[in-house]
Amino acid sequence: MHNAFEQFALLLLICALAGALFVRLRQPVLIAYIVVGIAVGPAGFGLVSAHDQVDLLAQVGVAVLLFAVGLKLDLHHIRHIGPVALATGLGQLAFTIVIGFALLLALGKGLMDAIYVAVALTFSSTIIIVKLLSDKRELDSLHGRIAVGFLIVQDLAVVVAMMAMSALRSGAGDASPAGVALSLAWRVAVAAAALAVLMRWVLPAVVAAMARSQELLLVFAVAWGVALAALGEWAGFSKEAGAFLAGFSLASTPYREAMNARLTGLRDFLLLFFFIDLGARLDFSTLGAELGTAAVLSLFVLIGNPLIVMGIMGVMGYRKRTGFLAGLTVAQISEFSIVFVAMGITLGHVGVPALGLTTLVGLVTITASTYMILYSQPLYERLAPWLGVFERRRPWRELAAEARDDDGRPPQAVVFGLGRYGSRLLRQLRDAGVHALGVDFDPEAVRELRAQGLPVEFGDGEDPQFLETLPLARSPWVITTLPQWESNRALLHALQSVHYRGRVAGAARDALHARLLAEAGVAPVLNPFDDAADHAARHLAQAIRQEETTS
């Protein structure tokens, strides 16, 4: 095939079929995409020659991925990551880098290869882990929250590592450690000052204007991420660092969850091309010599990383089970690892064999750790007798965490739709002592209700990706005041897709709407007009009777 469009059509069809097979095998589809890249590339059947087009889409995919990571890191979240996430994240990073570097040198690797691959071994896949924990309904568990915390620490570390290695790019005037540190420091200072100005005075108004349209909000998010990625590369950082900072600059806005939910599908689609491009570029003439090294490093990641996490969490006062389940989430390397080493090739620091080695370790560890996480409970039951060394006699910090959870206030009800009726309902529930959370996709309504001190999230209730960001697992009630039946039907389908188990109440605008809600399992069904008329009639009847008795 010589036509690029025909090649893309064939590529997407092959990816869909391969992805379906890997999903059936309970494997991440990114492995399928790498395999497809190998099959259609020069090392395979050579079916695709549109490498420039695939590479461009791959670069946009990486930018969108790092933008989405930055979007999750609002300042409030960073301040409350907690000591365990920070200690575990930094401890695992230090352990893996030091031991991995020593292992690589012992296995005969050069200095720069050892540095890059050792750093690459430290990063776990936030995307894969969050997806697996979400599928198992464990994101809100203690080990799930801790895991997400130290995955955020790792995400921050990979950006710092990319910036540091970019400062060492070939041909730099001063490649000494002091020169690199000084160069990095002044560029970070300038970027931080510019970002602070944008975040304080420019971006809130711009994003609020864009949020008036769902489509425009998505277009702006992609445009901002790609633009800062290009600017970051021009300023001497990297596209990845620029894209991350673009996401971070919007993370404190009330629209971040909506942007993140809408970016998910686009991000996954574009990353498909990154992994295809990665597979197509693999040089199998260099992979054979790396099999032994890849096996050693894979065992190190699969066993060593979980052990260090369990050790740190045990010392900090967590039970062995919590440490084990959290530790399994670092038993693989991530797509960031491959991005990081690929950046090293672009900068002229390492060769293609380093990327092949990292990819082999990624394929092995992602495959193995997926099964480890999916079957974590049976695995724990088998290993529990030998894990006592990782638990204090009194796991005081976990006991304290449980007490905080018991005293915490998860929402008792989540109200979707904050028009005149919904906002009044939310306010009255709060006044009655019910811990209720509001959700609406109208930025003006969200801004106004937040100014009144009400807890409100901006987002689309019809989007399952957005619903996964809400604390629905601990909320026994969902109340919908959405005016159209079509919107309510989409919300109910989205709730079903995220496995919501609580009760759903709804407000109906007419008899047909009420009947459709009831048939869909919504109970009770409220009728604002009938209820208001009944209430008004009782009030007026009482006033009329009082008037008659006094006249």
C-alpha cells in the first residue's frame, strides 16, 4: 500500500483486532500496539511506510499524555500527598536507581546507558495502575490512595529527570554538573515565574470562557498542551516537560476533571501511534544480545521494587497486606520509561540498544505485573506467612488512617444538575446536615455556587471517565435533577458502567419523564411542580382558613 490513508485504515483495523485479543487475555492493549508495530514495521512484514505521519501523531500523543498527568497535580493535592506517598515514592526511586545502576555496570553497560536505563526502571505506569485499580474498585481503598500518591511523586520525578537530561544535550557549552544545575535553575525560575503569572491572572478567565462549550474546552486543552510542548522544546527543556507544565497550569481550575475526562479517549488513541512507532523502530539485531540483561532487570523490578515499598510502609506503620498490595503497583516500568530513553536517543546520549533493552523489560514487567495485580488477593494469601517481617507489632499509622476514614465525611449524596431546583436542593440538604456534593457542566453555575461555599464539581455526568473521578463508591445516594430524559438515561448508563451500587433519586418535569425514570429503576421520583403546588396549596389553605376564623 502506497496511499497513507489506506495504510492508516489497515493499521487501525489490525490494532483493533490485536487489542481485542489482548483484552481477552487480560493484558494492557499497549503491548498489543507494540506487537503490531513490530509486525507492520521493517522488522516484520513492512506493511506501513508512512513513518513520518505516525511519528507526528506519536509526538502529539506523548504531549497529551504528559499534559493529562500535569492536569492531575493541583497545588492542594500536592500539599496533601502525605508523608507515606513522599517517603515511599522517593525511597523506591533512590533504591531502584542505585541498585539498578550497579547492576547495569556489572552487566557490562556503559556509563550513560546505565544512567538512563537505571532511571527508566524507577517509573511505574500511572495509566495502567489506575486503570487496573479502577477495574477492581480499589482506587478508594487505603492501598489504592497511597499507590496513587507515590505514582504522582514518580510522575514529578520523570519530568525533573527529563529536564535534567535535556540540559546535558550534546553540544551544550558547559556540561559540568555545576553548569547543568545552574542552567536548569535559571530556566526553571523563568518558567515558574511565567507560569505563576499565567495561573494567577490569565488562565482562569481564558478557561472559564472556553468552558462555555464542551467541544471548545477539549480543543483548547489540546492546543495549550501542544503549544507549551513546542515552547518547552524551543526554550531548551523538552516537549514532555512543556506539556506537563501546560497541564499543571490548569490543574487548579475547577474544569480540570472535565478536561481530563474528555482527553482520555483522545490520549489513548494518540498513544496508540507512539507504541506502534516504538515497535516499528525496534532493531531485533540488537535485542538478542539483551535477553539475559532484560531477564535480570525484569526480576529486579518485579521483586525488588515491591520489597522496598513494603519495607518503607512497614517502618511507617502500615499492615503487611496494605504494603503488599501497594507494592505490587510498582512491579513494572511504564510508558514514561520508554519515552525517557527515547528522549536520550534524540539527545545523542544513548543508542538504540538501550531503548530495546528498556522495551523488553517493559513488555515482561507490564505483562507479569498485570496478572500480579489482578490476582493480588490469592497471591497475598499464599505469601502472607512470609511477609510478617514487613509489619510492626502495632501498625499505628494504618490504625490512625482508619480512624480518620471513620471520622471523615464522604458525600452522602451527589446531586447532578444545579439549575434553580438542583442548587436549591443541594443547599437545603446541606442545611439539613446531609453532606451533599453538587455536579454541573455550567461553568457559571459552578463558579457562583462555589463562591457561596457549596461543594461543587464541574463536569459532565454523562461521561463515565468523569464519574470515576467522583467519590461515588462511598456515596449511598445519587440525585439527578437533569431536565431531559435523554440526559438522565445517559447518566444512568454512565453510573452502570462505573458499577455504582447506591440508590438513585430523580426529579421529573412531567408525567412521561416520571414514568421513564421509574421504569429505569429510579426511586423515589420527585415532581418539582406537583410537590410545589401541593406545598403551596397546603400553605394557602391554612391561610384561607385562618382568615375565615378571624373574620
